[in-house]
Amino acid sequence: NVVVVEDDALVVAGMATLLQELGAAVRYFNTAEEALLYAAVAHADYYIVDYALSGELNGLDFLHAVQHKRIIPLRAVVITGETSSYFIRSAENSPWPVLHKPVNYVKLASALS
């Protein structure tokens, strides 16, 4: 079970197709707020989130919110096109790997394992 939080429809379509071909059940959301309303959000096996989302919360905020609902650590990756110094500082201490767009799917699979 994979939760994808991404507001770019083309990225979601490509990622969902790839993950489904690998046998994953994919649930995707456009915003962190929308994903947090999903009752089973804390029960996914993997999380793939974009950093810059169209809602109030960014991808790291979302992952921290979900982590607070779980005992075991999340298996997650943050994908982004962001290269600002603010982002670099905020992601510096992240427990989740960060991959830059365009995403190399081999690196994505490796980051989640």
C-alpha cells in the first residue's frame, strides 16, 4: 500500500502506473490536508510525497503529521524540484531521503527499501 501526495497530475499518472505495475495498491492525493483526512493514511506501507504542495502543508509537514500517528518509523521519500536554501535547511535533518525531479525510479525504489 503506497500513499502518494503530489499535485502534478502528470507525475501522479506516471508514478501510479509504475507502482501499480509493480503490484502496489496506490492511493494518491493532491494536498497533504486531503491525505490527512483519509482514515487509513497512517497504515500505508510506503509514502511518496512532493515537498511543494498546493495546500498549507508541505510534504515534510505531512510526513511528520503521519509519523505522530504511528509507532514505527515511516518508510517514505520526499521528491522535489525545490533547491532554495530554505528547503535545504528544512530537509537537512529529515529522517526521509530527498530525491530531486525528474525522479529516477531506480533511486526511488532504493530509497524506499
